[in-house]
Amino acid sequence: MDRFRVLIVDDEEDFVETLVNRLNRRNLETTGVGRGEEAVARAREQPFDAVVLDLKMPGMDGIETLKEIKKIQPLAEVILLTGHGSMETSIEGMQLGAFDYVLKPIKLEDLLVKLAEAFKKKALHEQKIRDARIKGLTHFPEGSGRPEGGEE
Amino acid sequence: MKTEMYSDLQRKIITITLLVSFSPLLVLGATIYYQFANTYREKIRDQISYRAGAQAEAVDLFLKERTAVLSVIAATYDFEYLIQEANLAHIFGIMNTSAGAFVDLGVIDQQGKHLAYVGPHNLKNLTYESERWFAEVMNSGLYISDVYTGFRRFPHFIIAVRRQQDRKNWILRATIDPVVFGGLLRSAWVGKTGDAYLLDQNGVFQTQPRFDGQVLSNADLDTALFGTGVTFFEMEGGAEGSRLYAGKWLKNKRWLLVVSQEAAEEMTGLFATRRLEILIVGLGILAILIATIATTRLTVNRLKQADRRMNKLNMQLVQSDKLAALGKMAAGVAHEINNPLAVIIQKTGWMEDLLEDEDFKTSKNAQEFKLSIRKIEEHVERARKVVHNMLGYARKMEPRVEDVDVNATLEQTISLLENYSRTNNIEFRKELAQELPILAGDQARLQQVFLNILSNAIDAIGKDGLIRVESELTETAVQVRITDNGAGIPVEFQNKVFDPFFTTKSSGKGTGLGLWVSYDIMEKMGGSIRFKSKVGKGTTFTINIPILLPEKK
């Protein structure tokens, strides 16, 4: 199985760099970027299984970035990094399709748990799509798979 | 200093009020009194003057009558007839029946020889030729003498008329009874000190005065003081005080009728009025004094209370302003600290990850590194907790609205602490009101407030003590009172306890955020949190939760 691909988006450079190192060390394929715009560009270039997204960033903010990424890669699970002050924003984010949130400053263990859940969910999701495709091939379509075929 | 200001104010109000109210009262009192006194004196003067005038008229009339009687007799009867003593006695009898007051009656020829006499004294054959009155009456035809002792050795006076008959003169002479004449004046001895008497031109008593003198003694009164008509004056006397005098010369201009009275007696009415007036003014002053002092005290006390309330209110306003500003600042600081903390945690995590590598594991100081990193993490965790509390996710989240049973929330909170309190021998005594309404609110936040205050109470006691938890329904709120008998809060700390980071607990044991957060929660809820504390006695926190009833579902 391929390694999981994770995109870290946070304007704190040291934070991103260290987190990328630690996740890579735990055998995840991790990329880090410092801005929302950069994250969207990366999402266009390659698929990710999970995106860890800071809500408060200069330029394109977390919610905007979330919307863009979800447009490009609907199946990528987004975990929001949230401060105490942006609780409402993270709720909004989850209504927009984010998978979960983690309170800053994060503990790696917590993040790993959430990432694992995200991967599980995504895997399940993809499995369903595959099953549906198989069914679609063997049966006449009735409710056929939803047109989420943005996946490759 | 404050007390001084109030008493100064009180003094000023009292002084001004008294000045303003006393001055007109005294001026009015004095004016009325002097007006009244003047009128009264005038009236007395009129009265005494009238008495003198009337009395003088009566005496004049008396003399005129007696003179007329004599004149009529002298004109009616002949000399020869009258010198018969039997005839004279007969006429004397008639005179005394009709007019009275005659003591004797005599006929005297022009040589001054007493030819006939009727009366108690043996005056017959006495010769009056050398007497002054004899010359007078021979000269003017009528004579009324001053009072004199004469042959009789007691004071009397005479009336004599002359008649010319056949070129010869004779005289009819009568003595007036001094007792009857004196009685005429005695009737004017009014009251206890009233006197009335006659004086001759030299100031010699012609009748018996009531006081200080005898007939024919000198009256010590300057008759020149009396003019025509009725003269009135007041004279300073001795021990009895001044006397009022009124006098009038009789028609013959030789006798002066004097009426006198002690001024004090006449003035009793005035003095009574004066006493009454002084009493009324005195009572008025007393009433004003009492009323002024009482109302001023009341006013100043009200002012004091109002000031105190105002100060308290101002202090509360300042307090909540301060807390609001501090809150904003703290939130800003917390955010700024949060980001570096996040980086530090990742960095230390990374270092730990790297220490797992073989070459580091075997390194001499690997253990020391690990220990240091753990310590860093521990302290970052501490800092993280502070930030967490400061930003209090409970505070920042939208408040939930749910049904809240205050008593149940209290019970639940107490049960969380009971295990700890039991080991420290701290008793909870619950006095919860029955039938409190179910409120609409955020139970978790309310519990946070209760927990903060109850655990503070436990910390204040330490070991062995009592925490009383009461709930009560007031008009606008459900009131919860939590009272401990612990150490109490020193006065100098009392306006700081709600400040963030204010704590008396040792570092690491308390963040100083509990009461700050509680205060904020209660304010946002529309309620309040207050306390009263006395060092050594304990502290009572009073929490008012506004009555917001849940919407009917």
C-alpha cells in the first residue's frame, strides 16, 4: 500500500518544518507549505489523503483554503488546526466538510490519532466507491455511484 | 477627613438656618413687645390722668357745695338772728343733714370776736382779729383756709364767708370735718399701691396720704412740676421701683390734687404679657433648634448614605471596566504565546524522536538530554494550561442554553469535592431552598463557577472547617451563598481577588484565573458575584443567577 500523503498548511515556518520531519519519520509522506495559496497550488499538482490546515493565516485564510481544496480533491480529509479564539470558525469549517479539528498547541499523539481516523474514513469511502463501480458494471444502474469521480 | 467634611456641612446648614429663622422671630418679638408696651403705658397714663382730673373735680364740687351752703345761710339770716346760739344750732343741724361734713359753725363780728358757736370745742369769745384768715375774709368776702392745727390741736380747715349788713360786716365760719374730706380722696386709693391726696403750694399734705407721710408734713414733691390741666410723670422711687404721678390744681389754685401709683402694679398686665411673649419666643426658638438639628442630621445622613452607595457603585464600575480591559489584553497575550508554544512542543518532540536513533542512544548524555526535554515539555504544558484557562474554551464558546437546576448543580459540584474534603475534615452543610425554578442557562459554566468558589473555600480552610452552601429565591434571582470559616481575605487584597493572575497560592498550585473566569461568566450571564470577608472569620461569596425561565417546548 502506498504511504499516506499529508499536506501541512501553517504560516509558522518552524512549526511546519518540524511537524513535517516528525511525520516523515513516522513513515508518512508529508509536505509542508506556509500559505493558503501555496496549498491550493500543491493540491492541484498532486493528490493528498489528508490536509492539516491552520485556520488563521495571512493572505488566503483557512476557510477559503478549505473550500478550494475540497473543490479540487473532495475526498481529501481536512483536519483543522484551531486556536481557542477560533472555535466558531472550526465549527464552520466542519460544516464545510472538514473531518475534525485539533486545538493548538497540538500534541503529536493527538494529531496521529486523528490522522489515523481520517485515513480509515477515506479508505472506507474509496472502498465504497470501488464497490459501487463494480456493482455498476454488473447491474443496471439505479442510484449509481455519485459523480464524485474527481479521483483519478 | 470625610467625617470632618460632613460635620462641617452640618454645622453650616444649622448655623444658617438658625440665623435666618431666629432673626425675624426676635425682631418681631421685640417690635410687638415695644409697641404693646407703649400703648399700654399710654393707656395707664390716660387712666391715672383721668382719675386725677375726676378726683379734682369731685373735691372742687365738694368745696363749692359747702361754700354755697354757707353763703346761702349768711345771705338768708340776719346777724341778730344768728348770734342766738339756739338759732345757730338749729341751722347747723339742717346743714349737716343736707350737706354734711361740717364740724362746727360760728358767727364772728367785724372785730374778730366769736359771738356765737355751735360745735364740739369751746371756741366762744375767742378773738380772731390777728389771724391771717380773718384779714383775708374781711378783704375778699370768701376764704377757704389751708389745713392747720389752730386752737384745736388737730388738722382741719375752715370755710368763711363775710356778709355786709347795715354797714357792718360779720362772718359766718364753718370747720370741715377732716375725716369726711379725707374720705373723699381715700376713695381714689386704688389697688395695693394707689394713693391720692391734696398738697398746698409748698408741697405740704392737706389730707392724710396713704403712704409715707402725715397731714401737714412735707411731701417731698416739687409742686412747680405741675402745670395747668392734668400733669403726668413717672418718678424713680426707692425699693418699690418707680411711681407714676398725675396731678391737677384745684380751681382755687392753692391746692394740688395728686394721684399716684406704683408703676409695677399698673404694669402687671404688661409684665404678664412680656413673660408670655418671652415664653412663646423661647419655645419657638427651642422648637426651631430641635427641628433644625434633627432635619439637618437626617439630611446629612441621607447624603452620607447616597455618597457611600455612589462610591460603591463607582468601585464596581471601575472593577468591571478594569476586568474587561484586562480580559482583552490577556486574550491577546495568550494568542501570541500559543504559537511559540506550539513550535516548542514540536521541536522537543522532534528532539525526542531523534534521540531514538542509534548513534544518539549510545551517546553518553542521552539520558540527560531526555530528562531535560521532558522537563521542557512539562513546563510548556504548564504554560499551555495557563493559556488554556485564560482563553477558557468555556468562555469563548457560544453559551449553551439548557434547563438548569441550581440545587442539583450544587449537589453535583459538592460531590466532586466531597472525597477530598472528607480527608481534610471539612464539612459541607447544605441549606438549599425547596422549589427553586428551573432556569434557562449554561449548566457547565455555572458548575465551573461553583467549583472555583468551593475549591477556594476548601483551600481557605485547609483542614477542619465548615462550608455552608445556601440557595434562596429572591425577587429577581436565584441566590447562592457559599460561606467558609477559613482564613478570610485581607482587606488589601479584597479589590484584587477578581483580577486575572491574582493568587495567594504557591506557584503551580493556582493560576489566579478561577475567580476572574467566574466573574466573567456571571457577568455574561447577566448575574453577579460578590463577596464579604473578614480575616480570621471567613468569607461569604454571593452569586446571583438571573431568573430566565426556559421557553415552553
